[in-house]
Amino acid sequence: MERQQLSTRCLIIGSGPAGYTAAIYASRANFSPLMIEGDQPGGQLTITTEVENFPGYHEGVQGTQLMEDLRKQAERFGADIRGGFVTEVDFSKRPFRVKTDNGLEITADTVIISTGARARYLGIPDEDKYNGMGVSACATCDGFFYRNQSVAVVGGGDTACEEALYLSNIAKKVYMIVRKDHLRASKVMQKRVNDKDNIEVLYNSNTVGLFGDGVVQGAHLVEHKGTDREREYDIAIDGFFLAIGHSPNTAVFKDYIDLDEQGYIKVQGASTRTNVPGVFAAGDVADPTYRQAITAAGMGCKAALDVERFLLEGE
Ligand code: NDP
């Protein structure tokens, strides 16, 4: 593979709302940022449908369109946006060194990590088949489309409870599909779920398939799998929401950057500083709590301002 050497004052890794916003700010501050898009250009929003809660789009916007708009805005101010996936980093000394799978070898004075997180899926083939056609991993993004319909949320943690509660105010009926005989969520969340008349928790249940003509119309479940009480049954649903956790995309940074026990990048206080001076983090990769496009964008802005301060003032 032909290798290409590049050098930048500010390298942005990842092209979700955090990365693009950082690119807009860093370009306007004249730092000519270089962005490496990653393996899902545009990030998680490119796999949802309509986004109705991003301020400024009063009639909603397709996720792909929103990301294209952000990209154009970054390019307008001179951001250099390249394809590729970062495979190797050396943050042991400055300038930092980064390599990509398509042959780029980059030296950078500062780095903003905005590689995001990905929702975990069960791994059954029907999740791919019905992706965007009833399968979602984000109730706040897609829940609105299930007004007065029936939906299921998979998982028994705080996220699953939160998603189920959110959906219970929109949908007619919400099932929670929980593989154990209890919820893992905090007691307060369990109580809220139990207090909702239209949420039914299906314990000891695993999803083995989905069915429907083009769109999800139901799920095949199995109860007490692998025991003599095993029973297969179906539920009729229009939406199937995964809430079995997220994984931040931090594997390539773990030798240099301090991560929390779930793998999210630790940032210092209200800043976007990591433990390595000159390396900053923004968006879902450093935020297990809010995980919204607008909060990621806000953090991308902060990261670019932190870079500016770092470059102008030094450590
Ligand atoms: P968790 O890891 O806490 O829960 C994941 C849930 O998904 C568990 O019930 C787990 O089941 C289930 N699960 C995992 N894999 C599978 C599978 N293959 N099939 C079926 N079920 C599966 O993740 P969350 O995203 O819920 O929470 C992450 C962290 O964020 C937690 O610390 C949580 O407390 C926190 N959080 C706090 C909130 C709040 O306080 N308001 C809101 C949201 C998150 P099992 O229990 O059997 O392992």
C-alpha cells in the first residue's frame, strides 16, 4: 500500500456531530484541522431515520442530511476531511503519530478523539434485515414513530428502563424482554417501570427472531431457554428497541488514554482534556450519560476551544 505522510496542528478522529463541530470551530480558528472519518462516516446518526430534536431543524431532518450539512459547514472553513480508519496511535510524545488503514501516516500537534460509541446488538440476523424498519437502538430518536403502537425493549438495565418509560408515554403497549428473572436496573427505575400500567416485563425471555412483511410485526421469544420449562412464544410488536448497552470506540487508544471501567475516555472536570496533554475527547466516546447529537456537538465545540487554548498557551 502506498503511504502518504501528513502533518497537522489538529487531528480530529471520528466524524459524528462532535467531530464535525470540532472541525468547524478549529477551522474558523485557523488551525486547518485534518479529520479522519472512521469506518462509519457521519457516525451513528447515519443509521437513524428522521432527527426531530436537533435544534434549528424545525421540521426535522434525516440523520444522513444533518451529517452532510455539518460536513459541508466544516469543509466551507477549510477542514481537510479524509476517509480511513485509525489503526495505530503513538501518544507517548509530541508530535503525536497516527496511522490509518488506507496508508495515511499523520503527525499531529493536538488530537481530538471523537470516535463515538456503538449500540450493542443481540447478533441475530433479523436485526440487520429490519434495521430502520422497526429495529432501533435509540428510543429518544425513533420512539415518536410508534405513537399508539406496541413496542418491545430488550434489556434489563437502567437504559432499558429509561427507554421503556420514555416509550410508555408514546406507545400503547411496551414489553421489556429480560433474559434473567430480575431487572439489573436501580431500584428507583424498577419501581417506575412497575408502576406503569402499559409496561409488561417478560422475564427469563430471549429473542430468537423477528417477523413481519417488510417491517417488524412481531418477535419470536423463548422462555426458560435450555431448561425443561422451555417455551416458545410470539409477541405482536411494531418496534423492537435494543438497550443492552453501548460500547465506546476506544480500543485503539487504550495503551495511552485513561478509560473508565466501561471503556469510556475519562476527561478532566468540565473540560475535554484527557490524561495526555494535547489529546482531547468529545462526544459519546467520553460521555456514557447523555449520548445525544446536540450534547456531542457541544462537547466538540469545547474540544476545539481547548485545542486553541493549548496551542496558543502551551501546556
Ligand atoms: P447495563 O450493562 O447496566 O445493562 C445491560 C442490560 O442488557 C442488562 O439487563 C443485561 O442483562 C442485558 N443484556 C446484555 N446483553 C444481553 C443479551 N445478549 N441479551 C439479552 N440481554 C442482554 O447497561 P445500561 O446501558 O443499561 O447501563 C450502562 C450504565 O449506565 C449502567 O451503569 C447504568 O446504571 C448507567 N445508566 C444510568 C442511568 C440512570 O441512572 N438514569 C440511565 C442509563 C444508564 P443481564 O442483567 O442479564 O446481564
